[in-house]
Amino acid sequence: MPRWTIIAGASIIAALVLIPEAVRAQSEEAGTWQGPVYQPEEQAYSVVIELDGLGGGRTVYPDFACGGVLTGGPGVYTETIDRNRAEGCIDSQISVSVSGDTMSIQWSGSWEGEPYAASAILQRVGGGAAAIEALRFHWMEERTYIANNIAPFVLKPETERALKPGNPIHECGPATHCPEMIVLPAGDFMMGSPDGQGNADEHPQHKVTIARSFAVSKFEVTWDDWEACVSMRGCDGAPTGDSGYGRDKHPLINVSWDQAKAYAAWLSLMTGKEYRLLSESQWEYAARAGSTTVYSFGDDPNQLCQYDNLADQTVKRTHPNWMVGDCDDGQELIAVVGSYKPNAFGLHDMHGNVTEWVEDCYESSYEGAPADGSARTSTECSFRVFRGGSWGSLPQGLRSAHRERYVPKGRFIVIGFRLARTLLPP
């Protein structure tokens, strides 16, 4: 008889629901249950049966994870496995008894001809119908999405440790969308504007050291990227829309700082890697790309139209009262990401197209700012920083040192974001 152990799934948040749709409404077992070994952070949790001694130590998930159909009840259910999805899965009979808020479960059956038995004691937690639906979505849709579109493409630790500056990272498959990342080198730079230049909040200019490589998204996060998160219920889908400027490969707009953080958290959950907003100093380091000039390519604003989407002569033809720059890129409004030349780090649209949220709280000067590339945060943060200028900005608003601020829940047609990814040390 093989040995079985009930364990908590370390990276899985789901609920164990043993009730088929037809009997949930009437059954005393309906609800969401968790084992006492868990440290609850959410309402819904999973029980995982780990097989020790057979099949190379595969992990086996009961019920919906294997495409099983539960029949019978109340109290005793038989699970029939869809054999087209059954690798690592089991045929089960599940006995359930309920006393107050305690549920006792016993599994028995066979797996690849071998008998097995297991049991668990679970406690009811809140959530009701919403938690049951969350379970169904997790087992039937989210886990399938991860298995097919994310897990095969996530970097192995040895591959990640071997990354060099300029290497790309793209941790999702062709059937979905996620940001392509570029590895940036460690280094240091002078952040802000020299005395006598720039705006007051760009001073004092100070040295920042980026001690370790990290990755930055090659493009601004697009509508395609965002809508993948919305479809998997990781993002709320609440941006007010594209305001007629275009979706698909256009940069996401009308998104708040809070929503940008939610997207980063969702991608981190999907991949098991740390995706996040850039700190403000990391953003300027990435935008400068080794330069000390006003823009990453030099000081001449007439070259901006080669690298960046801004308010230019094309805009002037359709909006004659606008103040604009002298160059002409032929692009009136928001451009598809990657339409312009990249900077020396291989990053597109760091100046212009849409502005980009960063992690930091806004402070009106750099006095006391971190010198190690970390974000500047505080418990009271009325404004968050966004950087980079947009398609509606004049050349001075596209400078590498230029800063802006907005309320964290605010959304606007020129604000989007890009991501950073923390890397394992070599």
C-alpha cells in the first residue's frame, strides 16, 4: 500500500469543494472548507494529496483538477476521471461527514492499479457561493491557463542565473500575452538635473548605484497584456476604456497606480517570479541607458521623433492651437508600442507615447532620496510618481529627468506603466 500525505499547496490558493452542481444548493456540505494546517490569507484553500512511492512521486489533485466528475451524495461521492486528462490523477470514492463546522473526508480507490486511502479534517470558512465559484474557476480555468501558457515558459533557476545584459525574457506562450523583458546591467548614474537646469523637484542631482542586474519590459504594458489578466480575474477590468486611441498592441491607458500594482501581483502569481513596478531611480536609469544628456540619444529635441511619440508637427496639423515640438513623426496620437527606435538598453518609448507609473511616493525634492535604486515610500503617500512624458507632451516633458505626480487611484488618458522583474543573483 503506498503512503499518502495531506499537504497544503504552497503556491495554490483554491477551495476543496466536494459538492456536484446538482446538489450544492440543498446539501449540508455546501460551502468552502480548509484544513487546520493552513495559515489562511484568503478565504479559499486547497487540499493536495501527494503520492509517495509510486509514479516518481507525482502530486495528485483530487476532484476538479483532473477533470473528474463527482456523482452521488449527500455524504458519499464517486469521482470518474476523464482519461484524456488523467496523467497523475486518480479514480476515487470520497466519503464526507459533517458535524457543525468540521468536515471529515476519506478518499479511497485505485491509481494505475494500486489501491490507496487518505483522509483529512477540514474546517468551514466563509465565502459561500462566491468561494465555490472561485474554486471552480481556479481548478477548471486558471490552472489550465498556467499549465498551458505560463509554466512551460518560466525560466529555470540555472537559466535565470546565467542571463546577461541585453538578454530577453518572455515568460508566457504564443497563445496569451505578457510583457517581453530585457535584462539591464548593474551600474551607477547621476539622477536628476544639474544645477541651473530642469525643474525644482529634479534637484539635488545625486549618484545612484544599481548593484544588481534586473529586467525591464521592452515596451509599455499593452491592452493585450492587460486583458489577459482581466480574463484570468487577476485585474478588475475597470480602466475607463481606450478613449478611442486603440487597444491590442497600443499601450494601456486610463489605468491607476493601484491597478498597475494589481497587474504586477497577478503576473508574479502566475509565474512564481517577482514582477513589480520600477522604482523611480530604476526608471531613470533605464531611460538614460548610460547617457548623461537631456535625452537618452543626446540633447537635440529635433531628434525626438526618431525615438519617441510626442506633440509634434503632425499634431499641429489637426490641433492648430496646440503648442508642439519642431519635429514631425507622422503619428498624431498614441502609437502602437515599438513604433520608434529603442534606446541603448533596447527599451522602446521610454520618452513619450504614454507616461508610466513607478513605485515611489512623490517628494518635492531629492533630499534624503535612496542612493541604492530602491523606491521612496512612506506610510502617508498622497501622490505617486509617473515618468516619461506622452504623445501630448512638449520636448521638455520628455527629458530623462522630468517628473510628474498623480493620486494613486487616478486614471488619465496619458498614463500607463511598464514592469521590472527581479532576477536571481548569478
